[in-house]
Amino acid sequence: MAHIHLSWELGGGLGHAARLKTLAIELRSRGHRVSLSLRDLAHTRSLLADLDCPKFQAPVWLHRAVGLPAAQGNLAEILLAFGYLEAGALSGLVDGWRALFGELKPDLVVADYAPTAVLAARSLGLRTASIGIGFYLPPRTPDLPPLRDWEPIPPERLRGAQRRMLEVANAVLAQHGAAPLALPADLLLGDRPLLCTWPELDHYGRSEPTGGQWYGPSFLADGGGAGEAPRWPEGSGPKVFAYLKADHPDHAALLKALAEAGCRTLCYLPEVAAGGPPPLKHPTLRYAGGPVSLGEVFADGCALCVCHGGEATLAQALLAGVPLLLLPMHAEQFLISRRVEQAGCGINAAQRRRPQDWAALVREALDAPAWREGAQHFARAHAGFTQQGLAARLADAFEETLS
């Protein structure tokens, strides 16, 4: 059996760790040895406590690069801010990954938004596979796709960023006598890209998947058993689940619109769950004390899901045929929210005229039959999809890469 190392370097939230946990369980059931390197060991400790395999701190960038655009226009501009601006700085991160791999001696390195792990593995001649959502597994084209195509960003700025990123990465590879990367996307894709999404949810709207196959979205079903059961407010209005964050400037206005529409809203607001004051108190609004079991929420007559556009949440809603009202907070969320609306499964509020009329948007999301029909069509199209099946297919792909 093989030693497969699962790595996560960039991005926040528990989605990366949840995806790696599901894969680790499947791989161990097949007799493989598994180890993990994680961007965040503290925040993931509870989630991974029952996973009996070695867990290491991933070498991550701890500094702030100055002089870069505040709103990154492509993935290269994101990576420039995480060590890819200078070869000397990047060499330190690569040395950390090389030391880790030198001790562990994996047969395959699996990268979940871990480009420097891919780079280090390439420098050592190790095979790699990449997994994750469409956002950070871009098309393998000469230019990385723009992330903010609604803004007039000069194309030369974007080309300059990807040129700089590729030059720096290849300079580090040259230090170790390794073959250079041909295209900017190769840094993120590795030897075997495994795209964990579907065309309806692909951030870039690809007609053909990078790597040749759509594997479907990866998430920890029901929060790995840690999500609390839904407790809906009393009444007869439609049930609405809202997963919101206080950083969104209109989160309170949206909750007020739901209350005025007579909705029975169950809201998971992490800031309130952590003990902060609720932005609104109303008899038809209940705040969850922690993450909620989404499988139970969406199977319990939920009429609408309101969230910021995280793929794990919206995918579970759509698999249950529940339409969406989306409030994206950054480019990654905006791109997938735009795809959801294009698929006819929900409303991307960020594309509506500001200031938003939240009362009107709530009425449309609940009353316009097209959104529910679109979500139900999505559910029928992907009926039978399970996380266990996804993990098995990904593990099959890893074993094919090893063979």
C-alpha cells in the first residue's frame, strides 16, 4: 500500500480540512498510509480529533506584501501576496515543504489549494494530484482567467502578475535542478487535477472540466455529525435557513426583511453563536448556538437558503432542491453566485441594483416558481450523488496516478 500525503496551504474555513478528512477515511479503509499538513491545526482540531493519522503544520506565508492590488484580478495576484513575489522568500517555504516530504517520504502528494506543496513535490520528483473547487483549479490555458471581469483591469497587469509568479516559481525549481512549469495554471493543477464541482457551479463556466471529469462538490455531510438539529421558530410561515456573517453590511436588513415577510428563520450567525449580541430580535427568528446539520435543515421543509455563496452550503441546498438567495462577500463567492443564478437556481443579490430592496428580493426568492423549479431540476440531475461515492472515485484516481 502507498503513503499518501494530503496538504492544505491557502484559503480559510473548515471546508478544506473536511474534504481531506473524508478522503483520509476512504484511503485508510483501503489500507493506505495517510498523513496531513494543515494550514490551521487549532481551528481544525475538533473536526479532525477522531482521525487517527499524523497531522503537521503546513509551511505557510506569515508576512504582508505591500504595493500589490487590494482586489486581486487573477490567481497570480493572489499568490504574489503569499510568497510568490520573490524567489528568495518562496525558497524558504519550499525548503519547509521539502523537509517535511523528506521525513515523510510520501508516494503521492495531494494538494488542496496548496501550490507550494506542488512546487516542492515537483522539485523532489514526487507525483502530485490536486483537488478542490473550480476557483483554484483553473483552466490549463496560457492566461489565468480574470476573477473580476466586471472591472476594467488592464490585461497587461494580469499578464505581468502571472509572468512574475511563473518566473519566481521556476527560479526556485531551477535551484533544485527540476524541470520548469510551462503554464501558470500548472502550479495549481499538479500532475493530476481532480475538479470537485459540477458545470453549473464552476466559477469559470467551463464547458469541459480541467482534468477531463467533473467529480462533484466535496463537503462534510451533516458537519461530520457535529451539527445541531434544526429548531425552527414557532408559526406557520415558510421555513428559511440563513447562514450569515456580521461582516456583510446588510445582514441585519436581510434578517429584518425575512421577519417582515413572516418567515420562520433559523439563522447561524457565528458572531452570535460565539456570544455576541444578535443584530435583530423577533419572534420568528431563532439563532443557532453553533453549526447546524444542513442535511436535516434542507430535508425538513426548508423553503429557502440564504448564504454568502460558500460552495458546501449552496451545494447541499441545491441537492435537496432548495433555492438560494446569495449575498457574496468577495470575488470567489460572487463568481459561483453568478453561476447559480445563470442556472436558474437562485438570486445573486450582488448583481441587483444598490441599495438592495431586501423585502422585494425575499418575496421574489420565495414566490417566483422559477427559482424552486430550477433548484429541483438541479437536484434531479444529480440524484444519487453522495460524499462516500465521491471519496471512492477520488481515491480510485489517486491509485491510478500511483500505478
